[in-house]
Amino acid sequence: MTPDQFLTQVRKSTPAPAYLWIGPEIYQRDSCRSALLDQVLGEKVNGEREGLFIYDLEETSLASICDDARAYSLFSTRRVFWISRAEAVLPKGRAAANDDEDSGGTAALAAYLKDPSTDTVLVFDSSKFELDGDDKAKTERVRKFYAGIGQVVEFPRWTAAMTRKLAQDLVRGAGVKMGTEELNLLVEAVGASPARVAVEIEKLSLFVGSRAVSDHDIATLVPQAQATTIFALVAALGRRERRKALELLDVLVHEGEYLPLALSFLSTQFRQALVAQEAGLRGAMAVQGHFAKSGVPMWPSRAEQVSQTMGAFTPAQIKTALSGIAHADKALRDTRPDDRTVLEDFVLALTRP
């Protein structure tokens, strides 16, 4: 089931005796955990959950956990056993090659599930593996081991589009003033992590107050945002916005960013814009679709930047810009002048009316 389905189920009916949570996503996992604990154990008392027992399968055997679940507590009539690193029960090395699963743990779990303790919920949490790709086979082995648990909640990694939609909702809910460009910058800065984007929006709302969030605010508060500011610089140059480009360059210089990286990204954007122009493309959707068919995945925001570059420069100007990038890259390898002067000269030349 999905996290949303789990939330609906746990709020409307009695939770199941056992669940398997699988997948790497954290944001919805935290919401589901809170909902389950509230439903089974009630609200916190003095900041603690009475009846919550936490285990780690790297440190405690599955058989011991099942024994503890059978033994009723004198102090907690309703209990939740939170068992992290559920994948640790899988055998390693030669045993894994022979598919020789932990028969003792399997038997103990099967016996418990046949006659589970009342008012007790076991959650086996496995967040190590992705649900697809190279980790799919490992995920299937986890599923196979816990096949006796009928309630499986999947937490797949979010796409960038999903995180961006969440960011829009959080910004709107918090009453934060944030433009599209700054929103894209924030999503890129946190690696499209929904948990991180929620934290950073809360920080930004407290920091900026009633004024609008700027790219400088993001660069100041968000870890690793300085590297992402490069994308904002590239976007500003692609729109021939001289003042904004110089401001972003100032941020990168003060943060000690590796400036040749900005040239590398800019070169890529201008080359993609030239290809799009030669293909006769119009609009961001056409650009994204064209490169996707060519095997080059592209975010909608990146396709929009390429489209804006196409509108701001003619093919001849793009070729001149690519030549200027090559000269600037060569100048950055010299001892004189310094990198900032080279990039400022390049920005002024590229954004000349």
C-alpha cells in the first residue's frame, strides 16, 4: 500500500498486528510513524511515548524480539515495537548465495503472526534499499523473508516534480513569498529531498519574515546551496540579466566556489539551446520531449531555461558565446588576472545589449 493508504487505514480502523515498511523515503515515513503511534499509544506524556519499544535487527535477534512481543508488560497495555534495519536478517556471503535464509527467525516470526499479542503492533522498517534499479533484487529478498506479513507499506524515493509540488504547497501554507526561480533553486539545493525541503522552508520563513525569499537567502541558509547557485547564474546569463548574474557571481566568489564549474554548466546550456534551435523547437515542453527522446533526461525547469536562452540569443550569438566560454575557460587557467575578473568580463560581454 502507499503511505496515503496507510494513513487512511490507521485512522479509520484498528492497526494490523504487523507491518513491513520498505523503501528509502523519509518525509512520508515520519508522518505515518506519528499517525500510528498516536492511534495506538495516544499522545506523548512528558515528551515520551509510553509503550514504544525500539529495536535494531543488527543488534537483537528476530527470535528475541518475537519473545518480547509475546511477554506482556506490566506498565504498558498497548505497545508498538519499532524494529529498524529489517533487512539485517538477510544472510550475507555464502549463505546469501545459497539463499539460505535465517530459518530460526522465520519460524519465530511465523509462529508469532499465527497468534499475535493483543494491542501490540510490530513495525519492521527497512529503508536501506531502493524499490527498483540495482536494489530491486535485494528488496525482493526482504519481501520474501517477511512474506508472512500481509501489510506492506512502500516508500519509494520522490521524483523532483513531486518534491517541487510539495515545496509549492508548503510555501503557500507558510505564507512565504518565493518566486519560481528561487523555488527551483531550493529544490535543486536539497537534492529534491522532501524531508529537507520542508525543513529549509521552515528556516527560510523564520529568516525572511514578511519579505520575499531571494537566491542569496537560500545560498546563506541552505547547506550545499552555494553549488546550486551556479545553476541560477547560468539561468540569469541565459536570459541576459546582467545585474542578477553579477550578484550571483558575487555570491559564488564569497563562498569560494569553483568558478570553472559555472562555465561548464553554461556551456552545456548554450549547446543544448543551439541544438534546440537547429531542431526548430518551440517552448519548454518541446525541448524537454526532444532531449528525452535523445536519452538526455531534463527537468522542466532546465527545459524552461534552455527555452529562455533560445529566445534571448540568436544562433550566431550562441556560437559567439560558446567561443567566449572557451576563451574564459583558458583565462581561468592563467595566473593573471584572477578568476573573478575573468568571469565578470565574460558576464559583461555576454549580456551586452
